[in-house]
Amino acid sequence: MALHFRRVDTAVNALEIWMASGGGFSFVISNESRTGPGLHGKPGLVASWRPVQVNKSAIKLGGSPFSTFAEAKEACEALLETFEQMNALQASTIAPSPQ
């Protein structure tokens, strides 16, 4: 499933944050730097995720920070595909057997 990220409007223009959701999960990509305005951290694009229906902190994707937006987006889409495969596998093991 392709995720469609959109830029999040913030009061501080220096914040570069994009979000997308799909399959019951929310994904965020943020641009971080060591100095200046905006989010501080290791320089690059940090991708994170969390379930939409559960009010918990986001989990940073392995490999973050990424060098390009495309790399961060691909990592989010790969994780979403893994979640979808896990859900399909779980649903097939739970489904009642035909009688």
C-alpha cells in the first residue's frame, strides 16, 4: 500500500514534518538537525510510527535518520506491508474451519 505523506502545517515554519496513515497506523517523517530552529537530533529524516487507535508514543523506525525523503517513505511503506502481512496471517489462523 502506498502511503501519501502530506506536510503538516505548524506555527514554526522551520519545522519540517510530514504525516500519512494507512492500515490502522500513523507514520511521521521529520527533518532533524543538531542546531538552529526545528527539531534537534542526529541530522536527517527521522521516520516513526504508532497505531492510530492506541494513544501511545511513536516508535522510531530502524535506519533513521535517513538521507532522503524517498528512503524514509520506503521504510514506512515496507513496515506497513509487514504489518498487513502479519494481520493477514493472523486472520487466516483465527478464521474458523469450514464444516
